[in-house]
Amino acid sequence: MAERLSDITIQRAIGAMTGWSRKGDTITKSYTRPSFLDGIAFVQRIAMEAEAKDHHPDIDIRYTKIIVTLSTHSAGGITQLDLDLAGKIDAAAG
Amino acid sequence: MAERLSDITIQRAIGAMTGWSRKGDTITKSYTRPSFLDGIAFVQRIAMEAEAKDHHPDIDIRYTKIIVTLSTHSAGGITQLDLDLAGKIDAAAG
């Protein structure tokens, strides 16, 4: 099972990524897509990555804005699984 | 343009529907699907209805739970457009 990461590890990891920020026991990023349906297609790609890892982010759809929030509830915080999925989602954002 | 409906009209309309409740200037409903990917497929169907009406709900994905929130921002409240789309989304929920 994924273990909760230390504050410094999380800080370094998201410092090396673009647009992710920490909010308590979660990391979050907002993506803006060219259109509503582009956003929905992106949600579909996020879902495929999530299902492949059996790790499911919270996703908020606000017209062309897609807000993704990651946390590992079973570990009570942010784990490597969240960072890995964050990377996959960034790659899926193209 | 769709006009803002009166409180009594909104109350009657959502009273005739299942699971919808009013929250301020919005109407909202939470659906639970059998699996995460069933939820995503449902979001896809909601998106098709939304795009057809050029009216886009807020959608929150929480694992198998899909929360839909409708409002007509241009009218500053709830309009017939929201009630119509709510009906379409209920139909898409199957």
C-alpha cells in the first residue's frame, strides 16, 4: 500500500510539476480546455488513467474548466500514487 | 432568452421530479452509478444533452457519485432551461 509522503517530498515533487498546488491532504490542478466537449474528452482520458491505476480523483467540471483533486484516502494523505497519477493526467492534457 | 422562474414555479416543478433539490439560485441532484466507469459514461451522456441545449451544468465526479448542479447565469437564477435539462439528465440516467 502507498505510504503518506512527507511535506518536503510533496513540496519538491509538485515544485517540479506545472500548475499543481497542495491543499491540505490533497493536490489539485485546474485545466482550461478550448471547448466544453474538449473538456469532457479530457475527463474521459483522466478516467482511463484513473481506472488503470484503480485510483480515482475528484473531478469538477465547470464549463471549459476541469479541476482535478488527488488524495489517497486509505493512507490519509498524499502518496506516490497521487504524484504518479498527476503526471499521467498532465500527459493526457497534451 | 430564458427568464428567471418564481419560487413557487420552481418548487412545483422540482416537487414533480425525483431527487432534485433547490440550493439558492441552483437546482442540484446526486446520482450514484454502479461503477466509476458507469459514472463517466453517464457524464458523457449529460455532456451530449448539455451541448445540444448549449446549457452546461456544473458536474462533480466523486468516484461513483455524480453531482449535477444547474443554473442560468445569464438570467441570475433558475429558468425553464434548467428544468428542461434536468429532465433530459434524468432520462439519460436511465
